[in-house]
Amino acid sequence: MIRYIIRRLLWGVLLLIIVAGLVFVLFRVLPTTNPAVLRAGRDPQPKLIKEIEVVLGLNKSLPTQFWDYLKEVFLHFNLGYSYYSQESVRSLIVERLPATLSLTLGAAVLWVLGGLSVGIISALRRHSLLDRGAMGSALVLISVPEFWLGLVLLFLFASDIGKFKIFPGAGSYVPLTTDPWKWFTSLIMPWFVLAAGSAAIFARLMRSSLSEAMKEDYIRTARAKGLPEKAVVRQGVRAAINPIVTLFGLEVGVLLGGAILVETVFNIPGVGRLAYQSIQSSDFPVVQGTVLLASMFIILANIVVDVAYAYLDPRVRYS
Amino acid sequence: MSAAEPLLRVEDLRVEFPSEDGIVHAVDGITYQVQKGRTLGIVGESGSGKTVSSLTTLGLTRREGARISGRILFEGQDLVTLPEEQLRAIRGNDIAMIFQDPLSSLHPLYRVGAQLVEAVRAHREVSKAQARARAIELLGLVGIPDPARRVDEYPHEFSGGMRQRAMIAMALMNDPKLLIADEPTTALDVTVQAQILALMERLQRELGMAIVIITHDLGVVAEVADDIAVMYAGRIVETSSTGQLFAAPEHPYTWGLLKSIPRLDGPREEELVPIPGTPPSLINRPSGCHFHPRCPYAQPDHARIDPLLAPVPGAPNHHVACLLEAEVRERLWAELAAGATPEQALAEVGVPGAPA
């Protein structure tokens, strides 16, 4: 098992290098403004631009630039410096990470708990009004984009511009350490928006997975044993959870992508908004840094999922 | 309860499932009883209602929207009307059940021992350690080697025969008075089948429980059953003691079952005669005698008249639901037993054959 995890981690590093390469190529191939021009100020002298290019390493060949970048990232955990502010990308990200973690972890909890409980109730009360209502809303939540749902919620419930002034609106984020209550209330709507789509997918999958499991022979055995219905359902859920776990690894990526939109809509100073801003201003090192960070989380999540599998299903063994 | 009162008495049990295509008459007025410590074999093709009738005994068809009528008297209590919570206290406790496919009937994600332990703890206030000791004891009793180690294994680590042994152990955890075995050997290799049947016989001798064994295989019931009920299209068409049924079967369907299995003691050149046709739909059942479309000896009015289960003359414990004259049946079986085909038997006995 340990060897399996180590092997997966090494593959993960390789995958990160490939991702770095892809983003690198993407931003050199796409027609963006020369970063040196961006930093040179108004009406720059060509000489100044040349000097900046030398400072940024842009005069070297592309493979050399990429090699230098990889060495910095993987040997010194140095993600480079913003073309604009000259700040280190690492510190830019670290500064904004708490907000993003607050948003994504909270949304993940809401996503998993909400999705699973709605799915279980729907599976056990199939074709009831509750089931139809839940599955109908799930379909809506899967279909609407986060930025749209976020804006609608702001127009409805935000304390500044909303029809019903219930929750703090955009830009109200406060760090947890400053004021836990304000932190919590300011994140209620963002959590909901970010979790909605994934929770809806989970609910639908859990519903079908549990409905199938409850038809299995071993559920009949459990009933024939005289187990209380609660214990019978628990055995069904236990069997139904495996396909859901696989989906969790995939949905982490969707969640991180959604964080960019939600942070932008709700004006939360997190890594997502940083990514959005740096894409708009072609701040390549920052984009590269945020993409690598997101990729790392997705790769880790999938390793965790695969390892969890071995514990969830005794028939799965890694060597 | 008097000494003559059977452990289980099923009276005019009917189970119907409403479906989109119409009402499925899965069980259509069956009556049978099982005495303490005895074994009843229920024989029939798939779709004859034998599984539904036993699932209904445990109340397991209730949640599928079944309409149930009649009585299922277990130690004087009517299980048809018993509230779910009281029925649950009987399930797996006084009445236990084992199923056809032991792999799919065991939960793949729980250790075998845990599945046995919960069977006890659903009914008794015992510690986990006590329940585990009981599980190991019973795994040993059903012949699983090294039970103290295997109790912690998962079902996929057991062979097919061992899984069925584990299922039997699970069923016996609470010393049931009645064990219902639904096709317990069908999914197993032939050599393992014999072992499982021998095991069930031994356990019955040692523990004194009654057994209802459901099967499509007359060979299985011949081996273990004291009495046999033959089911067709949701009804019992013949019932008697096992010896009587094999010596003097009365129903053409039973003849068909007997003639379609190979016999070692019969003449070599004797051909197997399959029962023509397929089991009828339980939604639109044939009129009259439900077996008449497949019966080589059916007469024109058999499509109109519904036969009742009635005692065979001279054999009060032998019942049959057949419209043929008793004397005609006797002569037909005599011909068939001597190796005649149904056509030859018909010609010999001189009754007109079924309309083609």
C-alpha cells in the first residue's frame, strides 16, 4: 500500500510537470501583449523593453525558459514573480489561500452532506412528491452556471442590493480569525452557489446507486435476518457509496473551477479571483501558479479517493 | 397448542402483485402444513409461485405492494396480519431463510463474521464477543475449516459451497424452529450440492428444526423431504409423502417432471421426455385447469373446468388437482412407468388425446 501511494505521488509530480508545460505553451502561443511592454510604462524606449526582457528572462529560448521555470518550481517551490507587482507568486497565493480554503472546504461539506442526504431520502421515497421536487431542483442546479446563480442570489438576498435583505452581499468577506460570525454569514451564499451543482449531481447519483443497491439479494438477506429497517438501509448506503467516492475525485476539479467564478461574483479575495484577474491582465506567472496549485489539489484528491477505495471495498487491493 | 398442531399451517394463501400489464397472480390459494422437525419440499418450475409464497411467510413481499390474503399460522400466530415490528422479531429468529445465490446474498463489503453477529444481535441482547463466539461455533458446525480465522474474512474469499455454508450458519444463529431454503443448491457444483444437502439433513437431526425446501429439482427433494408439494402456476397441484409421490405420482405435471430427469435404474434406451411448452403467464392464466395447454392427456372440457385439490381414493394423505379419472391416471402412469411415451400411453389406455 505504501509503495502504491509513493508510486502514485511520483506519477502526480510527472503530471504536474506536464500541466506546467501545457500552460507554458498555451500562454506563449496565444497572442498576448509582450509582458515586458506591460511593465515598461507609457511610451517606453525599445532599449528599456529589451532590458526588462533580459530581467524577466524573455530573451532566452523557450525550452530554456521552461527549464528554468521547472527548476525553480520543483526544487525551490518558487513560482516566479508577477509581471505587474513584482510580488512573488507564492506569497500572492499564500495570502489568498485562507479565503479560498474557507470557500471550497465549506462548499465541499455542504456538497457532500447535502447531496448524499437528499439522494438517500429520494431513493427511499421514490416517486414521492419529495423525490420529484428534489430531483427537479437538482436538474435546475446542475444546469445553471455558478455566476448566474450567484448574481440571482445577490439580487434576491444580499443585504445591500437584494429584494429580501437577509445575507451579507458581495465583498463582505472577513477572515475567520477576524470575526468568525461575519466570516460564516458572508460565506453562506457563496457556499451554496459553489456546492449547488456538485451536490445536485451527487444527489442524483446517490439516488440511483442506492435504489439499485436496495434491490440486491443481500438487502433481502438483511431483512430476512430481522434487522431493523434502519440497519438495512445502512447496508444499502454502504454499498451505494463506492461509485459516489469515484465521482468525488472528479468533482473536486469542477469545484475549484467554480471557485474562480464564485470568488469573482462575490468579490472574495481568494486564489480564484487572483486567477481571474491575472488571466485578464496576461500575468503569466500568476496564472501558471494558480493552475499548478489547482492541479495539485485535483491530483491529490484522486490519490486520496483511490486509497480510500481500498478501505471501502475489501475486493480492491493495490500492490 | 396441541401435539397435532403443525408448526406452520398455510391456508388458502393468495399473493397478487398489481403491475402495469395487469394483476400477477403469483400465489393462488395454496394450503400446506409443516410439522415440527419435518421437511417439506416445494417443487415447481420458475414462476410457479414457490419463492413468493415463502417470502410472504416472512413478510418480505409486503413492501413490494403485494396483495396478500389467506392465513399463515406459525405456532398459532397469523403472519399475514401480524404487525411489521412483531413479524420482524420472528424473521431470522424463529423462522430463518437461505437463498439461491450465496454470493449475492451475502453483503460483499462486510466480513462474514460481522454478518453472522448482526443476525444474533438483531434479536438478542448479547455482547459482541459472545455473538462472535457463537458465529465461530456455528461456522464450525456447518463444516467451515478453521472458523476462528475465517470468521474475519470477506465473502469473496470463500468458495461457493463455503458461502452457502456460511448462509446456513447465519440462518441458524438464533436456533430457528423453521428454516426456509429457497433453491439452496441450485447455484452450486453437483458435488457441493450433495454436501450441502447432507449438511442440512445432519443439522435437522441435531437441532430438530423443520425445513421447507424450495426447488425445481426433484432429485433434491427425493433426498431430503418427508413430504412434497408440487406447484404449478401459483397452485399446489399435487401433495403427498415423498415415498408415495415417487411410487405413485398422480398429476400429469408431476409425471412430466419425473420423466424429464434421467434415471440410472431405468432402461438405457429410455428417452427423456420434456414437458412441452413453457410455464404460463401469471397475468393471463389458461382457463380451466391451468396445465391443460401443456398436458398431453387434456380433454376438451378441461379448458373450462377448474380442478380442486382432492384426496386420491385409497390414499388420504395424497392430494391431487386433476380432472382425469383416478382409474385412467393409474393406467396412464403404469404405461409411462414402463417406459411408454405419452402418445403410446394414451393409445394403450384408450382415452382420446388432447386436441392438437
